[in-house]
Amino acid sequence: MAEPRPVGDFLKGILQQAGRQKDRKGYNEALDQILPEAQRAHCHVVGCRSGKLVLEVDSAPLFAELSGFRREELRRRINELLPEQPIAQLTFRLGGTGHV
């Protein structure tokens, strides 16, 4: 059995999670503007740290298209829409199958 955690640690984790969700909101809104609705439904922001944005794509053909052909275009468009939160690297992760 795990030992109880101090309340301070628990609250710190909640505040960190809230901060990450706030950071992701801008990127999600930018993707809403950039990607067509049919593609947007298959992509979500996993995280952003130190100028690296990670998107999870749950469709293999869309993953291939975005990571192979549209990566730089998407990165540039996101940076145009969010100049205060620029990204230097856009990474894609194939997902979706483990959530079923």
C-alpha cells in the first residue's frame, strides 16, 4: 500500500495540470482554425514544453500526411496565430488504439 501524500503535493499537481491545460488551449484553438473539421476530430494536443509541441493523431493515414508532408506548414501557421507561444519543433504521435 502506498503511503499518503502531503496535501501540498496534491495541490501542486492540480495547479501544474491546470497550467498545462491553459497552455494547450491556444494551440487547440489554432488547430481548429488550421485543420478541416474532419481532420481536427482525429488530432489533439498532448503537450508543449520548451518549444516542442506534441500532437497525437488517431488515424494512420492522417498521421502519415501530417507528419510526412504538412509538418512545417502546420508549425509555421501555428506560429503565425500564436506569436507569443512560438514552437520550434512539431512532433506527431500515433495513438488512439490503446484507448479502446
